[in-house]
Amino acid sequence: MIPIELQILVFSMSGVTLKLADHWGELEHTLPAYFTAILTSGLFGGLAAQNPLNGALIFGLLLGVIVAQKVDRGNLGVGVIATVLFALLFNAPFPSLWLIVSVACAAALDEIGHDRQSRTDRWYVAVFRFRPILKLVVIGFGLLTWIPYYMVLYVLGFDFGYELTNGVLTQKNSEGPEEDAL
């Protein structure tokens, strides 16, 4: 089993690679988009193999974004399939169903809310800009001791990696098109 600290790092890195896969898929940079989607899948599969709760987080996230119709490009679809294959390859234990459903519902609500942030209500944009529902649900589960504290750190690490990468990409895109090549 991988130490908790290293799992936090891997969850953070999977947030980075997932955002890159999404970004490059949007820009139709095919090779980097597929490469980072498959890299994310390998990280997800390895994390899912650590314990059933990790698997529930990973597969809950995947199910949530599928329900919210965010798997909208080929590289992301390949990433979902590859995650399942990597989890099987790494002999991941069967994940906790109650946590999969909880994470999936929270992730779907976050994504649906995030997609509607073009609304003019400032409170709405402020609430859904950073997809808070999943974080609040997981923090609540941690406070209730339904999940171990480190699972909260995994989700926060993943989100930190994703949002940090999003911020860097947004900054690079605002500097001009020649900066977009990464």
C-alpha cells in the first residue's frame, strides 16, 4: 500500500493531468489530450487499487461527470474506459457503493452548477466557480467520521491540482495565443 502522503500527491497530480487532458481536448491537440487522459487513468487506476474508499472516490467522480455530460470528447471517453481497465489490471477492490453514489451525486451537481455560472447572480457564480458541493460533502463525511480524514485530503489535493492547473492555463491563455502551445 502506498503511504497516505504519497497518495495525496498522486491525487493532486491526477487533478493536474485531468485538467490538462480536458484543456488539450478542447483545443483539439490530439496527442497531448489522449496522452494526459491515459496518464490520468493510470493514476486513477493505481489509486483505486489502494482501497475500496479510493475506488469509490474515483468511480464516483467518473459517474458524476458522465451524468453531468462532461465526458464530451474522445480523449475523455478513452480516459473513462482506461480507468476501469487500469483498476482491473491493478486488481482494485470493489468500491463502497454508498460512497460512489454520494460522490457521483455531489460531482454531478457541482458540474451542472458550474456550467450555469454564466448567470448574472453574483452569489451563484461565487458559489459554483470552485465546485463546492463535493468538497462540502466529503468534509461532512470526514467530520462525521464516515470516512477517514485522509480521504478529505485526497479530494482537496485533487481539487487543488485541478484548480491550480486551470489558473495557470487561464493566465497563459490571457497572455496571448502564442502562449497556448504548452
